[in-house]
Amino acid sequence: MLTYALLVFFIGALGGLVLASFVLRGKFTPWVVSLLHALLGASGLILLLLAVLQGAGTIATVALGVLVVAALGGFYLASLHLQSKLAVKKVVFVHAGLAVTGVLTLLSAVLMQ
């Protein structure tokens, strides 16, 4: 299940790169891409949570914690979009940094299986 979560996060990261390219150009992100990114992130979190509940180990649990914090940043960014405000670039970088850290931590958990 960890491998499936990792694959879902990798696909979601592609959407995140598209979204970040809009933010860095000072433009609003497309809602469709934002929703797909959020759906993939949530799906990855659910898969990872299920794996942790089944005893995936400490590294997977740490990855889950980091990715939950990243998701909170994503919720904040989505709330800005709902208010028709441009995303704050610093928050985008923190969100992305946490997500990358969480996914790399998950990758290490997968590789250590």
C-alpha cells in the first residue's frame, strides 16, 4: 500500500508543479488542476494512513505527519483562491518543501520494505 501511496503522491506532484508555475508568474491557478491536485493528495494521505494503521512502521508514520502538515498549507492556499486572492509565494514554497520532504521520507520507507 505504501507503493501505491507513493505513486499517487508522485502524480499529484506533477499537478503541484503546474500550479506553482502559475503562482510564480503571478496568475491564478486553474481550478481543475487545483482540485485534481487536492484529490490526489487526499487519496495519497488515505492510502498512507491505512498503511500506517496496518503497521507500516516509524518512517511511514513520520512521512504521514509531514504530509498532513503540507496538506494544511494546501488548505490555506485553497482558501486564498476561494477568496479570489493570489497565493502567497512563500507559503507555496513551504507547502512544496514539506510535500517533497514527506514524499522523500515515504520513498525511504518504501525502499526499506
